[in-house]
Amino acid sequence: MVRSQQLVFCLHWICTLAMFMTTQISSSGRIGVGAVNATAPQGVAVDLAGFWSYNESDLSKYEDFDHSRFLEELPGVQIEEPNTGTTTRAPWLPLKPPSPRTPPPRLTSFDLPVFDHSQITNVSTQLGDTAFLNCRIKNLAEHSEVSWVRRRDWHILSSGQTTFTNDERFQVLHSEHSDNWDLQIKFVQKRDNGTYECQVATGKGTMSHYYNLHVVIPSAYIIGSGEYHIGEGSTISLVCIIENSPTPPQYVFWYHNDRMINYDTVRGGVTVSTEPGAKTHSRLVVTKATPSDSGNYSCRAPNTEEDTINAFVSKEGDNTAAIQRQASSKTSGQSWLPPCVLFACISIWLC
């Protein structure tokens, strides 16, 4: 009797435990071995054949297992659907608004380069000297290139510190971390006269600053009418004036028939005296002139346009002929009336 009651009690307990486990599986879809063992009383064997065994290799029967419940502990994890290939967002995460497209930075007046307008833009340089065109640019970007352009023929002379001309007289002077991009022109020539452009490229286009180079060409002028007449034995005295010369010449040279005579020790009696100044004066003196001293005399100075004069030395007793030649040269350009025209005019006047 007692054993029968114990058997009934055990069967009742097993049925109650089975119903409890069935309820847990249907509600949560998972059960752990530890949970079963913790529920079963001591000394009661529990059949776990219907649950996941870690020693089984065939997992195909667990493909329909609901994994979404495990995501509660992994916020931000997204599940890829096996059939559609789309990504499902976890429903408890807020929608992330799309990030707005950042527009490119716009340049302001504070970002653009600025030319230093205190620099001299009208530059005068004497022929043969060195010209400097000073271009100073502030707020210049790191990778910006400064270029020099000759406006006469639109020739790009340089970009950065690299020159694009075979004329070695042109060079860009720039030192690191300096705002100066100066154009240097050595041994200035007459054809270098004109306008030059210092330009820099920006995001809004090209900015330019202009310079005018004026090449000053000094000129020599010999006082006289182009001819100089003198008798044999007299003294030849010629005066040359150097005009339009910002820098007075250090030397003035006199030539007789293309032969320099400043230091003529063979003939003797030749002296040259020069007074430099705003208008440099140079005087040539040739004593005891002879017919061999006749010819072309020219006054020259470095980087100066020369001037010439023709001298005629007549032998003794031929002074009258020299004077007549001089007078005829002065009146050769004057007009005269033929005798027939003169007679017709007198006839009309008498009538």
C-alpha cells in the first residue's frame, strides 16, 4: 500500500515537471541544462533528449531557432536576412537622420591674397643697369604659384621660382617664408621697356598687379651745326653734353674716324676733360691741327646714344675756300628763283 502511494506521488511529480518545462519552452523558446537541473529535485533523473546537446554535430534541426531574443544584450547589431539580402535595423534603435552634405568652404576677402600697393609700380632704369620690379603679396596660400608675364608679347617669364625664357637676364628673387616675389632684369635693354604683370591664381580666378618699366636712354650732343671748319695750325675744340642720364657716366670717349683718341700718345697734343653732373660736359682739344685731323669725330659714353660731327682742316691760305664751303653748306637748303621767273615778276610789277 505504501509503495503504491509512493509510485503515484512520483508519477504526479514527473507530470507536473513535464508540464512546467513545456510551458517554459513555448514561452521563451530556450531552456538551459542548468535550469532543468536546478528545477529537478535531488535523486530524480530528468530526460533531456529533446533539448540541445553540445556534443551533437547535426545542427540542422536548430535552423528555425529564434535568435532575435539574444539581441537584447547586443545593442546596435543588425541582422542580415538570408533570402532578401537586406539589412534589418533593430526595432529599439532610433532612426539616424542622414548627414547633410558639407558644402565646400567659400573664400572670403580675408582668405584672398593681398598685393602691397605701397611698392613702386612705375620704375625707371637707365640703359644697361639692373631693374627690380618688387611684387609683395600677403596672405598667400601655401600652394599658390606667383607668375610674371610680359604684356608686350604675353610671354610667361616665370612661375614660382622657375623661369620660362632663354634670356638669362630675367630672374625671380624669393626667399622662404617671404612675401616678396621680385623680378630682376639685368643689363636692361631698350626692348625691355613696357608693362609687366605679377599674378597669382586663387579659387575665384587670377589676381594681378601691373608694373611699368621705363628704360632711360642717355644721349650725347656735340655743340655745332654738324660741320666744323678750321684752318691748318689752329686748335680743334669740340664740346659734348650727355643728357637724360640719371647716373652720370664715369667716362666719355672721343673717336676720330672710329679710332679712340683720348689717350693718343702717337700724335700728341690731344686732351679730354670731363665734368660729370646732371648734364655731363666733355671737351676735346686738338692743338696744331693739320689736314690729317679732318674727318668724323664722335662722342660716346657707356649705354649712351652717340653723336658725331665732321671737321674740315684747310691748308694755310685756303681759309677763304673753307669759309665759302661752310657758307654754301648753310645755304644749300635755301630755295632760289630762276631768271625767267624773276623777269616775269618784274614785268608784272612794272605794268
